[in-house]
Amino acid sequence: MINPGIVEMEGIQAAGMIGSDYQKQVEALTPLGRMGQPQDIASAAVFFVSSDLAWITRETLHIVGGI
């Protein structure tokens, strides 16, 4: 399972969060200093559907920029 943090996607943009105080707060609390991007999640998703996952079960990958 993938458990992402705040990722800059259409819903976040439509809600007006990009460039807002909310975005600044999220980035200030995130050790990597930025909101997640779709490609940050995509590479993990590719791993989860690959044969490299053959012996991994019942794990949750938190992709949250260090939180």
C-alpha cells in the first residue's frame, strides 16, 4: 500500500492551495521543504507492480517528504 502525503495534483490546484498559506505551512513542516509531485508517487507505484516486490507483503510505504 502507498500512503502519500500532500501531493500537488489537480484537486489541490482546484482548491486554490497552490501558492497559499496552507502550501507554505505544509512545506515548512516537511523536511524536504516541498509538496510532493506525482512522479514522487509514480516511481513507488511502479515498484509495487514489479517483480522486485516478489517477497514483500503487507507493507505500507509512506511517501511524505520526511514527515
